[in-house]
Amino acid sequence: MGANRHFRVWRGDDTGGSLEDFQVEVNDGEVVLDIIHRLQATQAPDLAVRWNCKAGKCGSCSMEINGRPRLGCMTRMSTFEEAETVTVTPLRTFPVIRDLVTDVSFNYQKAREMPAFAPPVDTKPGEYRMQQVDVERSQEFRKCIECFLCQNTCHVVRDHEENKPAFSGPRFFIRAAELDMHPLDAKDDRKDFAVEQQGIGYCNITKCCTEVCPEHIKITDNAIIPMKERAVDNRYDPLVWLGRKIFRRDQIEA
């Protein structure tokens, strides 16, 4: 038998809601999502929560636990003191649908705005060749499970709703950086797109997105900062400007 622990869970919908108190049994080795499921089974059958794999790979069970954005399935109850009240609330940055479920369609809209990978026109499928060093440069960013915890904790959109139309957020900055580093991507305006369409200039690199990433992607250091530097070089570095004016030999012959 486990011990009863005090939980506070936000209940409500888009019209409003409040925190409700529950005493729930907690057993050794359980995670917060286990407790939410027990709460559904024993006391609140209509409690809405989004989840899928329960293995930290689908990103569905994003929530705020004691004010910190986390995955419910990866937050062990052993990390809290026995007498501590565990407060579970929905992601604050996105509109609430019901209880712990939020409307994250903002992120899918931003994903649709991102230009897709564009291979060279003279390269056919099956002919793509990359050096391992080029694969490794962006492989870290492919680990993203789209839990949107980084989007939720980014204060540029969390605290300023008016920034959403002009700001894509850290999840899509790493996508832009990944494509910009890709040696076979033929689009040459990734940096301009990051500045003009994604609003990367709004980011002041506080690293809050990196701190909450469950996949431990170094979002700020390995994606956002290098992308901002390349964007500045692309626009203002006189050597880069001069390099564009000097044609390569194969271009002259063509």
C-alpha cells in the first residue's frame, strides 16, 4: 500500500476554472501521470488529460507541475517531499480546452509556415550523399518530440500574446537551424526567413527553453545563437557581401 498525498489539479475550460484538492494514493516508482490516471479512476472520471506513449517520446502529456513545464510521464513522485503539495496545471501559454488539455494548434500553424527541405534540382531521390560530420551537426535537433514545453516556457510568447503572429518560438528555430546546416538544402534564404518571418531577433537567449527540454537539446547554444550569428553575418558582414560578388569558376563557365 502506498501513502496518500495531497494534489491540487486545475479543473475548468475556456470559460474559467480553479484548482481542486485531492488526496490520492501514491506508490513507489510512480510518476505524476500515474497519479492522474488513478485520480481519473477513483475520484474524477471526467478529468481531461492528453497522453499517449507514457515513455517520454510522444510529447503528449505536457503540463505544469508545481509551476514548472514538464512531461507528466517523466516526472517521478520521488522528486517531491512526502509532505509537499503537488500542483498540476495546464500549459499556461496556450488556450485551455478542458482541464489539463490545451489547444497547441499555434505550433502546427507555425510548422506549416516553415518552408520544407528543398534538395538540389539536379539530385534525384536515392542520390543524396552527406558526410557523417554534416549529419552530426544537426542530428541533435532531430530528437525533438514536439512536447512544446520550450514553446510554453518562452516568455516572448508566454507573457506577450501580441508576439505570437510574428514569433515562431524555439521549437521552430531549431528546425530552421537544422535545415540551414543541411548541406543538401537548396534554399538559400533560411537566415532571412528566420529574421523576417520567424522573429528570431525577439529571442534574448535566456535559455529557459533549454532548461525544460526533456530531450536535453541545447536549443540556445547549438541552434538559436549560431543561427542569429549567421543571420547577422549574412546581412552585415562585408566579407560575406564581397563573397557573393565573386563568382565561382563553375558559375562563370555556366
